[in-house]
Amino acid sequence: ATHRDPKIRASAAASYHAPEEVYEALSRDEDAEVRACIAKNEQVSCDILRRLAHDDDERVRGFVALNFFVPADAMTELAEDPSAVVRGLVDWKARLAEQESADDTERARELASA
């Protein structure tokens, strides 16, 4: 988590097998690419995702919005993000979830009538 090369730190941030304390340290990295890799990682804690939802870098906040495990309260905050890009990602993810729900309902109806 302290390697001088940000690419090495980003690789560690993307790992699904790092200890939580490594994710915590990398989520505070000075390099936005490293923090973005943490924001994309579905193994990091909700607390880390909540904090990264307030990151100064719009890319980091955007990846938080796309993370499958982002807490609902963080998504609510991201829906009001100053960045139109981040708000658009939140909206896209919500529409995608609605479509998947509608598809699941249709499949259930088809199975019930079979």
C-alpha cells in the first residue's frame, strides 16, 4: 500500500484478496487512479464506499456509483452530486435495475403460466 509506483498500488487496490486495512490505506491514496480502483472493488467495505462517495475526483465518485455494493445512502447522495456525469451514472444504474426487475417479473409470469 506504500509502493512508490501508483500502478502497483492500483493493482493492489483492484485485488479481491487484500486485507481490509490495505483497502483502507489505498482508499486515502494521493493518486485518484488508485482510489478509483478501490471504488470499483466489490470487496471493500460500505464505510470506504461511503467516504469515497465524497471524493474530490469525479471519476472516483462515478466508480462508487457503479459499484454493485454501494450503500443506498451513498447512492442517494451521489444522485445529487455536483457532477452531471456522476448523476447520470446513478440514473443509468437505477434504470438498469428497473429493467432487470421488469425482466424478472416477466420471467416469473412465463414460468407461472407454463
